[in-house]
Amino acid sequence: MNYKAIKRYLREPVNSLTHGLGAIAAVIGLILLVYEAITRGSVSHLIAFSMFGLSMVLLYTSSTLFHALPVKEKTLKLLQKLDHSMIYVLIAGTYTPICLLVLDGSWKWGLFATVWTLAVIGIIKKFLWIDAPRWLSTSFYLGMGWLAVFTFPTLMEKLPLAFLVWIAAGGLAYTLGAVIYGLQKPNPVPEWFGHHEIWHLFVLAGTFSHFWAIYYYLPGYAG
């Protein structure tokens, strides 16, 4: 079966495959996080890990459906809105374990409320203005993600340096991917492996980096 034949069943084969595998990995990751929360953590761990895990599942599932299904334009537009909206959910979901388990006082609830409010605003923007300039959405993603730098002093004080390295590495992966997404370059083989496929790989790398930081370092963390 050649590539054109595959496209009869999968609208964007490579994007469908990469984030389809990401969706499966996200489900496994959610199960592992919940298990760690139950066996080694607290109710706060269970809530925070579940929110992070579900945000991964939602992002990769919605992305897979959007890039895979050869549906009518109206349905495709709805799937696109869901796909783009889940980026905000994943960003806020990634902050959640750090906010609820590591930060204290006003930072804990202030940052938690801020990132989820921004996520809601981003989702509303996507549903009302899905065709907004690419640079605007990219800037929103990056600005929301790099609010994390304000937590770095606390993270360095409370957790091993390796945790911060994994978090920063994930942020850099997302950032490089977002730049490629925004510039639409490089675009090596546009028909089947272009800038969007490369962006997907960077998203997977960023998610894994953040998952590992949270899964490995936070289950037994008690502040």
C-alpha cells in the first residue's frame, strides 16, 4: 500500500501515527501516575497526578483524531478546535503537580489559578477565532509555558537539580517545536514529513521530559 492509498484512511498518516502512539503512552503514563499516587503519595498526589495524566491523554487523543479522520469540513474544523484547545489543557495540567505538591502559600494557589484561567481563555479564543495568526497562538503557548521560570528558585531549593533539568529540557523541546510550528520551517518532505510532523516529535519529547520529572521525583514528595 503506497502513501496515497494510506491517506484514504488516515488524513495525515505520520502525524496520526506519532500522536496515536503518544495517546497510548499517555494512557500508560496516567495508570503509572495513579498507581504511584495511591501507593506512595497522598490525596493531593492523586488529584494532581490524575489531572496531569488526563491532560496528556486528552491532548494526544484529540490530536490523533484530528490528524487521522478523513471527515467533512465542518467536523474537521471542530476536531481542530479541540486539538488546539488541548494544548492549553496540557500546559495547565503539567503545572498542576508542581503547584499542588511543591509550591506554598500564595504561589501555590495563585499560579494554579493563573494557568487554568489562561487555559480557559485560550480555549475560548480557539473556539471563537481558530484562524487567528499563527504567531499569536505560538506566543500564547510559550508565554504560558515559561511562567514556570518564576518557580525555579523554589524548585531548586526543594527538589534535586535533576528535576529542574528535566523540566527545563521539556520546556526547551516545546519551545523549539513551537518555533518550528510558527515559522513552518524546516519543511523537508512536505507531502509526508514536514514542519508539522517535526513539531509533533518535539511535543512528544517535551511531554516525556515533564512526565519523567513528575513521575520519578514527586510521588514520595511531601514538601
